[in-house]
Amino acid sequence: MNFPLYIAKRYLFSKTGSNAINMITIIATFGVIVGSLALFIILSGFSGLRTFSYSLLDVSDPDIKITSSKGKTFLCSNEIQSLLKKNTSIQGFSKVIEERVFLEYNDKNEIAYIKGVDNNYTSISNIDAVLSLGNWLDKDQPKTAVVGNGISRKLSLGILNFGAPLTILVPKPGIGFINPKNAFYKTHLQIVGLYSGTEDFENKFVFISLSEAHKLLRYKENRVTGIEIKLKDNTEADLFSEKIQEQLGNQFKVQTKEQINEVFYKVINTENFVSYLIFTLIVIIALFNVIGAIIMMIIDKKANLKTLYNLGASIKEIKRVFIIQGFLLTFIGMLIGLSLGTALVYYQIFSGKFKITQNLPYPVEFKFSNLFIVIFTITILGFIASKIASSRISKEFIEA
């Protein structure tokens, strides 16, 4: 057995003559346990939040969105549709029309967006899976709409209120004098469903059929504001967007979900990184106890160290004894902390005991990458702490 490792294990697992040193060692180990436990749970919590947030974006945004780089609308020609249909990376696509509108219901009004969608839209988005009340649009039911819970609350709007339809108004395009009595295109729709999602999403859209949007806005056939695409493998979204951009040309703008929600992704990743730094700082503070415990152990074992030195052990080997001891102390504490953390994470996954709201468990996710991050962080910091503590050992110290 390696000589420094053998001595380090003996020192670590044997009681010292001072109860104070034993207590400091226990406190140091406990600090490492709590630090590694907290760091792993925080990383698992942010992984769960990231996955949960991205799942909400799966409803509100497609994998790829094609819009016009000049102007609001473009003609979705047969050539474009044929190009998309032939692409084997595409699972499906849907033509959409988005426009800012005024909403009126009884004596209340609100500004929102209509989103005209075709029959393929539910294969692009999971919007029909997040309906909190009612049903999705049916092609056999004209003059219907689905609104977000946020819009519903603001307008005190329910579903199937056949006596009081929702009025949607769009300013007429043009220049010059506008007759205020006839300044809007207008339609009246019955609400058949309410959807849930992020706060912005719930307050933004009124979903209507694509044909109804064409009628309201007086658009010609195949005139749209966007084409939304679902990929068979969304991990290839960046590569796909570059290829389709080359094929369509500069008159179109092709964006991935990450590009559409660039700020959102940056905020999520920044919060995760900042939280990692904060809890790493807590771990560093906890490792000061490890430094203190090793220094106290060095002082307590000074006579033994002198004996080892006289027997031929070098200063470097004696330092290595306490580097290994500190590393083992940190490693054991880390293993206990990660074991407890893993148990707590799986407990939350299966039981949902801790909740954000009454019906929404706090999302957590077990990922091996988080496990490796904690192991790497604690191991490196533990080694540095042990190195700092062992630097006290010198020939003068031993012989004094």
C-alpha cells in the first residue's frame, strides 16, 4: 500500500487525543455534506425548471419559424410548400397569420393578437394538450376561437357564451381620411376553449381558423405572415435553419426556437450559472473547516511527524499524507451529500411533495451532468484546501 495513503487513512479514521480536533473534523465533514447536497439540489432544481420552461415554449413556439424579411406578409407559393414537403427532416408545417387586434366583450376591451392557424397546427404545437377548458378549433364549427386564460380573466370571458360573442376589430389599411364610423374590419366569434401557458402567452393570442383570419384581414389565398415547422429531430434545428435559409433566399427570415426566445434562453442560463457560483462560494466557505481540521491534525500529530521524518520520510511525503487525508475527508463528505441529494431529488420526482402552487410540484430533474459538475467542483476545491493546509509543514516546523 502507498505509504502516504496508509498513514492518511490511519489519521482520518482514528481518534485523536483532543476532543476538540475530533469535533472540528466532524464539523468539517458535515460542512462538505451540506455544501455538496445544496449544490446538487440547486443544479437539479434549475435543470427541472429549464426543462419545464422549455416545455412551455414547445406550446407557444415552433422548432423553426419562417417569416418575411421585408414586410409583414408573403405569399406561401406552391414552390415553397413543395420544398418543405420534400424535406425529410420536417415532420410537419403549418401556415399562420398573426396580427395585432382590438378585443371587445360587453363593456371591456383589450389589445391582443389573433393567430390564424390551419388544420395542421396541432401537429406542430401541443396547444390542444394545454387546454384548461373546452375544446380546440373545429373546422366544422366556423366563427369560433380559443383564447388564453389571461385574456379570459381580463375580459371576464367564458366559453360558449352564445348570447355575447367576442368582437375582434382590425384597423383598415390605407392613407388619407378615415371615417371613424367605418375604420375597422370586424368579426364576432364564439369562444370554445381556453388555453394555459406562460403569462405572456396566455395574454397574447386569440386562436382562430386560417380561413377566418383571411376573411377578417382581407388577405388573398395563401397570403400568410409565417410558416411554422416541426422537425423530426429538434437537436438539428440550427443546421436545418441554415440550409433552409440558403434555399429560400434573403427575402425570408428563418429562425429557430432559441433565436425567437433569445432573451429567455439567456436569462435561464445566466440564472443557472449565477446560482452555481453562489453555492460554490458556500462550498468554499465550508472547506475552510477542512483547512482548519487538517491544520489542527498537523499540530496534534507533530511528534509522530518528527518520528516519520527521522525514519526517512521526506517532507514531500509527509505533506502528501495530509493532502490525501483532506481529499478523503472531502470525498467522503461529498459522497454522503450526493447520496442524500439524489434520494431527495428522486423523492420529489415521484412524490411531488414540494410544490410551487397547489397543483404544480416544483420541477426537478436528475442529470448525470449535474452529478459530475458537483464531483468535479468538490474534488478540485477539496484538493486545493488540503494543499493549502499541508503547506504549513516544513523541516523547521517538524524539528522545532
